[in-house]
Amino acid sequence: MSKSGQIVTDDFLDELTERHTSGDWGKAKLGNVVIGRPSIANEEVKPVVLRLPVSTIAAIDAYSAEIGETRSQFLRNAVDLALPSKR
């Protein structure tokens, strides 16, 4: 059973597969389809590469996992905290 209460059977999955393959979703509204990752800013973003000791990377990874963030999220937050204009 799905979250919406729909009973999921083999026939139901076969029908969805056929509709997907044919591109016929009938009156179903799929909403805005956004390709790629969600934006993290309201402006262009670019990657920044830096070298760190392996032990520092391990510490960042361990701590970011502990607080439920990715390495990138942790580093973005650390940069924001360090910059006076972002505080």
C-alpha cells in the first residue's frame, strides 16, 4: 500500500509502466519537473576545490554525519559563519 492509501498490485504497476512507456499520463498532473539538484542560491554557483589533510577530511565527514549534514553543507555553513557579510 502506498502512502496515499493506493493498493499497489502487479496489475497497477504494469499499468503505470505502460503509461510511462507510452507517455500517456491522462489527466494526471505531475507538477513542475526540475532536472538536477535543487539550487542552493539565488545566483550562479561555482565549485571551489581545496586540499586538506586526510585526517581533517575524516573529521569533517564524521562531524557532518553526526549533525546530519553532508560534507558540502558543513563546509558551506562554515564559510558563511567565517564571513562577516554572511553573519
